[in-house]
Amino acid sequence: MSVTVTALYAGILAVIYILLSARVSQLRRQTNVGIGDGDQPDLARAVRVHGNFGEYVPMTLVLLLIVENGGLAAWVTHALGIALVAGRVLHAYGLSTSIGVTAGRFIGTLLSWLALLIGGGLSIYIALP
């Protein structure tokens, strides 16, 4: 059982998660807010970017692992991994720049949802006899 494709995207996403975590920590130090957002808009956005990442990435990585081990071509797992990474980066950038609708936030959410939906559908396909 090889998981090299999923491992690649998990590693990339782990680095991104640390960067998002560091941004929250930096803003907490600057604003002297230990918990919550202290009504600081920049901190509130950073906390949501970090939280949203943590909400979507784990389940989608599990699905990537199932797809990779399900006997499908490696390019399928790569496509899902690329969509997830691009989606999370675009979403983080878009939400970091504005609380409103931005192209990055919209496209990022769309790519993340597609990776989750397609990964889920393929997992069901793999599970069926």
C-alpha cells in the first residue's frame, strides 16, 4: 500500500496550515488578544481562514487516501490534491483580503468543494462491489 501521492499533498497542506497558524499567533501578539478575536477585524479574518482550512482539509485528505488506495490512476489523486491545495490557498487569500465575496474566496471554495464531492463520490464507487 503506497500513499506517496496523498503524502505529498498532506505535507504541502501541513506547511500551509502552519503558516496560517503563525499568522493568527502574530496577530494575537500585535492585538494582545489571547482568545477570540477581540473585535479586531484582521484577527477575526485570520481566525476564520485558519478554522476553515482545518474544517475542510482533514476529510478531503482521508478521501484522497481512499482514492489513492482504491486502484484508480495516480492522476486522479493528483487532480484532487491539486484542486484542494489551490482551493485552500485561493480561499485563504480571498478571505484574508476582504470579508465580502472575492474571486479567490469563490473559486477557492468551489475547488475545495469539488475535491470533497468528487473524492466522496469516488470513495463510494470504490466501496461498491
